[in-house]
Amino acid sequence: MDDALARILTAAASGRFPPPDGSTTVVGQPGARDAGVLAFTAHSVVFTDEDPRWVRSVLDAAPGDALAATMHPYFLSALLARSGRQMNTIDLLTVADTLPGEPEIALREIKDPEHPRVARAMKYRDEVRVWSADGGVVILGRGVAGRWETAIEVDEEARGRRLGERLARAARHLVPDSAVWAQQSPGNARSVRTFQAAGYRPVGSEALLVAE
């Protein structure tokens, strides 16, 4: 297990980012489950157990702007093919500091491991906990490099009442760490606005490569 990515993420959560020098850092996977790419301002981090020399050779051959090479379909397709993994989308990666006290919204913890929302979350995270509210759920678990991540779901009939914002903020009270991370698809503007309204700040983009 390589802890280099964990150190990079911990620093980023505190506002300390890799130097914006246009370079790419290649580190080992933090575990067998997680591989992928992080793009900060003018600096990328590729976390994979593939040969770093091969990674850099493909990046050098990628067309277009060198600053965007790690998120270019040319590179991502090559990395997916070589690793035999899949990916869904390139997400906006956000983080928020912990808040003291109890959440402002009433929550009930779901402890049934067979519950569909719990079972799905356990495919991508460890130490998963799920709470339900009237009209939605908030999920916490350890994801990439052991970081605490959250996700929320809001029922269609409960939309338009800022429930998502309150659920996202609740995660900041519930997380047993100094920070909590969340990913949003950039095209899902409603989700992006919800998390930023709840105090989550953008730190970069992320492409996760998932083992089949």
C-alpha cells in the first residue's frame, strides 16, 4: 500500500496543493480497489500500479494542451485498457471542514447491511454508515486513500426545499475526521450548487478507475 496519495489529499484539504508547475506526479495505488487521476491547478496526480515510465510515455504522446493531458480521452482510454478497469465520469472533487455539534436535521441511522443504499455504498467505500431523513439519505464512508467521503440522495418529491443542502451539511457534523470529501459530476449543476451552498469548496477534478 502506498500512502503518498493520502498525504497529497490531506494537504489539499488544508489548502496546500502541489506546485502549479505543469508537471504530473505518479504514485502507487493506495489499495487494490482505487486507481485514477487527480487534476489540481496546473498539476496532476496519477495513482496507479502501472509502470510510471509507461504512464509518462502515453502522456507525452497525448494530443492537445499538455496541462490537460491526464484528463484527455487519449490517456484515460489507454490507462483503462492497460489496467482492465472501467470509469464512469470525470468528477468535480470538493472538500469541507468538520462542523461541531449535531446536524440541524433529524436523521435515523440505517444499520441493515442488506439495505439497497447501504449495499451499493459498500461497493465503493469502507466503514459505511447511512442515515435517512424525510425525503432523503446521507452516506458516509472511507473512500480513496482512506479519506472520508459523503454522498446524498433526495427523493424527487422532496426536491426544491433545500433538503440536499441540509443533508450535505449534516455530513460535516457526522464525519469522524477533520474533513469530508464529495464528488459531483460537473454537468449536474444542481448537485454542484447544493454542495457549495453547504460549504464544500472545489479542489480539483477526479477520474476514478474501478476494477470490474
